[in-house]
Amino acid sequence: MSVKEQLQAMKEQAKEQIKLARSIHELNDMKAKYLGKKGSFASIMSKMKDLSPEERPTFGKLTNEAKQVILEYIESQKEVIELAKIEAKLQEEKIDVTLSGRHFPHGHLHLLTQIKRDMEEFFIGMGYTIKEGPEIEIDEYNFEKLNLPKDHPARDMQDSFYITDNTLLRTHTSPVQVRTMLEDEGKNPIKIICPGKVYRRDDDDATHSHQFMQLEGLVVDEKTTMADLKGTLHAAAKHLFGESREIRLRPSYFPFTEPSVEVDVSCHNCGGKGCHICKQTGWIEILGAGMVHNNVLRDSGYDPSKYQGFAFGMGIERIAMLKYGINDIRAFYTNDLRFIGQFK
Ligand code: DAH
């Protein structure tokens, strides 16, 4: 084979093989194989010394040209490899915008919080402010200053968790009435609500919980009457259970109010005809209320000959149970998402 033929064969073989290189690493191997110190090209070059001086320039020209061609093959394959690499990367990072997203469940407010906030907004709209009091209360505020002295039989109505002889978990939100009146030192009119947790030493069952929530209301002013109480509670009942609701007041007894009433709302389920929710009476009891007892006003610094007040207290769970037909109070506290999730 002439040198020219050898070079031609080498170029052709190189062209085929370089095309097969799939990575820069493989390409470098090819480069070494053809153009390296021990490569095919070097072995052809080694024949130069056997040539006559006249033959050498032609040989030089041919070999240079062949080397150039092989370098070009390598360069162009390098581009091919790099393009393929970019393409592969693009494929790998491709985002399918038509895929549907993952579903992240959203939480929401607990039903009791919803009702509490709804009531707060309603009363704020009527000019009330929101008060809070401690859940650990002193006997004096929870009972004594509410006209419930130590030996008073009505204390049995509210079995208590005592912490010491004088401190207990508050059994109702009514002590916040006392706290508010004491703070205002008998000087200013009062118009507050107090939502919050209360505790009783009851065995838990479908209608009793040792911990539950109440919403207390207290209005004290110079011309406050039972009519104000009735109007306020009528508006609250309509807000809670619907525009066409009526209320009725039944005489009752609480030590801290005189007169005391229990308030019924006409049944939202049957409209008053009688059903299982209202136990066929057409009425549902929703809260206790009354005109603040003179002793309570006086013991907390308000002069009963000048000031009158009304107060009311309702159970938030009870309202929720009536409104949504929930028949077990424990459902609010066992945190079963199947229950809680129904009140989005
Ligand atoms: N504190 C009472 C209870 O827990 C509820 C209550 C009744 C509150 C009459 C009042 C009221 O403010 O006037 O049973």
C-alpha cells in the first residue's frame, strides 16, 4: 500500500470510529489512538526517514492534510456529544405543566372557635368589648361575690375542681363580671362579653363534659331594664338560629340575678311545631340570664340605687350542638377529623 493509500484508509477508519464516540472520554481515547505518540499517525510519520528528500515534501503535505481532517472529525464529534448532553439535560429537567398538582390538605378553625368568633363579632357590633379572665379563679370571685356564700346550696349545682381551699378551676365565666366591676370601681357603665373555658367535676357523657365553653355577657348602666335584656337576647337568637326565631323567658333561679330567667328559642328545626330536637315542645333552652342581683352590684362596688345591670351566660357547645344537630358533646374534644372536617 502506498503512503497515500494508507493515509486514505486511516482517514476513513477514523471517520467511522470517531462517529461512534459517545463521550468526551471516548473521544479523547480516539484522539490518542490516531494522533497520539503511539498512534496510527505517528507510525506512518516514522516512515518519513525512509523516504528520499524529493519525496518528503509531498509526504509532509499529505500527512498534514490527513491530520487536519482527523482533527476536524474530532472537533465535529465533540460538538455532537456536547449537544446530546444538553439535550439529555433538558429532557431530564422537563416539567410537565399539564400534570395535576399534589393535594395539600388545608386546616380550618374548629367549630367551637367559629361559633365563638361569630358571637364575638355580633356583640362587638352591638357595642360590647371582649373581656378575659383566668381559668384558675379564687373562690371569692367564682362564688362569694356572685352571691354564693360558702354554705349556699346552689354551689352544689356546679361541682368544682378545687386546687386549694380558696382556688379552683372556674365553674363558669360569671367571675369575669366581678372582675370587670371591681376594675371599673363602680364608676363607669359596663358592656362586656367574656367567652372562655370552664370546668366542672362531671362525669363525661353525651351531654356533659368536665371542660366546656361559655359566653358570658354583662351590661351595667343607669337605666338598664329587663326589656334591654330581652331585646339583646332576641337579636342574638336571630343571629344564631335565623331571622324568624322568637324567644321566651321562663322564670328561673340563679343566685347572682334577680329576677332570673331561662331563655328558650323557638325551634329552628321544626319552626315551633314540635320535633325530636325540641322534644316536641317547639322551644329549646339556650341560656340563663337575669337582672344583676343588688348584692352582686354592691359587693363589686356599684351602687344598686343608681346602677342596674343584666347578665347572661350561654354554653357554646350547646349552641353548636343545637345548630348542627350534634348529639354528643365529646365529639368536640376527641379530634376525629371526620367530625371536625365537616365544619369548614
Ligand atoms: N353562670 C351560669 C351557669 O354557669 C349561667 C348564667 C346564668 C350566667 C345567668 C349569667 C346569668 O350571667 O345571668 O350556669
